[in-house]
Amino acid sequence: MSEVKLAARVEARLDAIVDRVAGAIAAPIAPVPPTIQAEIDALWGERLGALDLPEVREGFLADGELVVLPELIPAAFVERVLAEIDAAEPRRTRIPLVRSAQHVGWRTLQRISPRSTALYRSQVFLDWMTQLVGRPMQAKDPADDHACATYEYTRAGDHMRPHYDTCGCEDGASYTQLLSLHDRSSQRLVVDLHTRGDRPVERRSIQTPPGTLVVFCGSKVLHSVTPLGPGERRVILSMSYASDPTMKPWKRLFENVKDALLYFGPSALVRGIRSRPGA
Ligand SMILES: [Fe+2]
């Protein structure tokens, strides 16, 4: 048997084992009250509909798949989302020189924040993202804690070093949408554009007042967050769609191990290993 065939057989066997173990573990799919979903679909429809999509797309592509939309969502609305999230107990993670922040993952958000859930699940937003990117976008697995999660910077020095996103999807398949919920800080989102092309690299330092939406392809745009100052706070709702969110079970397991160590704690290990398209 050739090495390639052997590797494929081992991978298939590994997938089958992981899938069997995960099969009995149901992902949480918490319902959103229809009135809240309708309210948020209408909000996305109104705010995104007011934009000139071809113009936004032109800028998005010219900047290597990044666009910043200030004042997209009204401050009064993001305050309500933040109030829901503040009821959760975030998990703090710190890796010296790499990142420090606290997080509430998607599995928890679905239980405690119907508005965050509705923002992410909105077909109106998904359709708009599909048009912006130019490829069909899909929501990620309901058990993928990174699908929609908070990044809360609350202690002086909280930061994130420059990185590209690796989510287990193919490069260029996953898109991040950062919605600022709170920003009383000097912290900045810093992006390096065109790092993987022929054009000169361009660095931008982006302030994110509440209601700002930043959309980018995480595997193309190098991004980081500068250290938080004393007495400051900045809260981001990070949402992620992908053109093909399906993940092989062993890859899902690898991502869960990474999430457990870096973000969401041991519970991320044992849930949602089974890959589900869309959802
Ligand atoms: Fe990232």
C-alpha cells in the first residue's frame, strides 16, 4: 500500500473513531425568541441596507478584504447586547507575550444572550456577507466556541499579538466580523494589509467606538490588539462565517484542544467534535 493510501486510511479511521465518540454529544442549539430575531433582522436590514454595497465591496477588495463600518449599529442597541453578556462569567486566558483577555464562547452566548445569538444567526446579515465576499457564507457549527464569542479586554496590558486566524477551515474561507460593544480605551485594532501580495504592506490603527463593525478575512489580514491602558475596558463581539465551515472530525478535535487551552476551558474539549455543515 502506498504511503498516500495508508495516510488516507488512517485519517478515515481516525475520523470514524472521533465521530463515534462525539456522536452522543449534542451541540446546544438554543432557540431565540422570534420577536428578538425579527427585531434584529430588521435592524441589520435597515443599517446594512443604508450602505452602498458595491462601493463597500470595492473598498473591501482594494484593502485586501478588510472594511471598517463606523456607527453601523446604534449605541443603545449594543448596550442591550452588552448587558446580556455581562450576566455571564467570562473565562480569562493569558499567554505571556501572546494574548491576554477574557472570553464568553458561542455555546454559552447561545444560552445567555439572545441578541448576540440573533445577530450571528440572522439570515439578513449572512446574505449581506455573501454579497460582500462574493461567495456563499455559512454560519459555523453551533458547538464551535469561536463562531461567535466575546473578546473582553479589562485589565491593563490585555492585548493580542499579531496573527492570522487559523480556524481549521481552508485558508481564505473564513471571515471575521468584529462588532464593538464597548470602548472606553486607548486600545487599537492594528492591521497589516497586503502582507501576502505584491503591493506594499500598509499598517492601519483602528479605533472601534461602540457600534463599529470591522469585517476581514482572518487568514489574509495580519491583525493584533494593542495593550489596554489602566482603568480602561473594551468589549468586542467576534462573529465568524465561512464559505465551507465543514471540518473533518479530527480537525475539529484539534481545534477543540486549542480552544480549551487558549480560550474557553476544558469543556471545549468534549462538545461538538462531530462536524456539522451550516447549522
Ligand atoms: Fe484573530
